[in-house]
Amino acid sequence: MSTRESLLGPRTEPVESSSSGVSWPAILAGAFGTAALSFILMALGAGMGLSSLSLWPSLGSSAQRAAPVALFWIILVQAVSCALGGYLAGRLRTKWVSLHSHEVYFRDTAHGFLVWAVGLVISVFFLSSVGVSLAKDASRARAEGGHDYFVDSLFRVEHPTLEGIDNTPREEAREILAKAVSEPEMSAGDKGYLTDLVSARTGLSQALAEARVNDVVSAAVRTAETARKAVAHSLYWLFAAFLIGAFCASFAATIGGRQRDLHS
């Protein structure tokens, strides 16, 4: 035995802890707290939004004006709810002994990220059935009556009457218009047939009927394109909101973990 070993004692190798570095009870508690707070805040935001909306812009906020506020609210909900869940996970986790401060910081950050991930999965699981139902209803409504306004505008006459009303041309026009919106350009055959329908039903000349068809198809395409861009932009902001939520959960977990170690 060397002189150093005789003075300091036998050298011992560090022993890896047999317990897991992940405190799942704390993560689940934080995740459920995140999901619950997110749900009630979203319900509050939806209620305030519907209360402020109006079909007449002069009497209240329009949907276009309320969209930025709704996006800001979603980001705020993600930040607050995920921060709360991450903080709970940090405070409720078990204390790790004989670990370097950098390792403790990493584990707390990982716990916060897992809180965000599990909370997101919980929210998706409970809301997926509602979302599927709403999507089916929206698709059915769009297929049945999404182009009614544009179809009716095709067959308007100067002096409408109730005699001889036949919905067959409108049904055909609705199908043609739906197909035209889903394609880059309306086919010549569909345009010619729709022009003939409009001319026969309204008494317009061929040139005026064709001009009306072009105007209505262009308006329908613009409406569909505007809706598509609005959905795309909303998804971009939703992605940003989720990233902010992940950051807030991870950062709050480090704060909660630090306070848990200081007060134990």
C-alpha cells in the first residue's frame, strides 16, 4: 500500500445510482396540470372571443380582427400552462444526491421537456375525437353548401319569380364549381357547359353568361385560397406556440428543481 493510500484510505470508485434519473410521478403530475390549465384557459379565451365577435363589423370585432388576438392567446396559454407544469415537476421530483450541478440542471430541463410532451399527448388524446367530429361536420357542410352563395349568384335574374323553379341546374353548377376550385384551372368543357346553363336559365347572352361564370369562379377560387392561407398561417403560429411551451416548461422545471434542492 502506498503512502498516499495509507493517509487517505483506499480509493473507491463512484457507484452509479440504481434509481432512475426520471421521476415519472412528478412528470405526470406536471403534465396533467399543464393539460388542465391549458383546457380551462382555452375555454376562457373561446368564450371571450365569441362574446366580442359580431357578424356586423360596425357592432363588434370581426373574425379577421380577432385572429391576431386569438393567436396571442394561444401562445400565452402555452407559456403559462407549460411553465406551471414544468415548475410542478421540478418541485415534486426526488432529490438527486452525489450529482454534479450540470447533471442536475440537465435532468430538470429534461423533466420539463417531458412534461410538455406528455401534456401535449394528453391534450391530443382527449381532443382528437372532438376534432375528428368537427372536421367531418365541416367537410360535410362544405360539400353540401359551401358554394351555395356562388351558385345562386350564377342564376340571378333581374325579376325573380317562384314559377318554374328547378334545382337541377344549381346542383350541377355546384358540382362543377367545387371541381373548379380544387383544380388549378377550370376545364374548357366545364366552363362551356356552365355558361350554357347560366344563359339558358337567366336569359343572358352567351358573352354575358361567360363573363358571369368567369367572375363567379374567380371569386370562389379567391375565397378558397384565402381560407387555405389562413389555415397555413395559423399552423405556423401554432408551431411557434408549441416551441414556446416547450421552452417555458423546461426553464420552469430548472427553477422548481433548484428551489426543491434548496429547501430540502
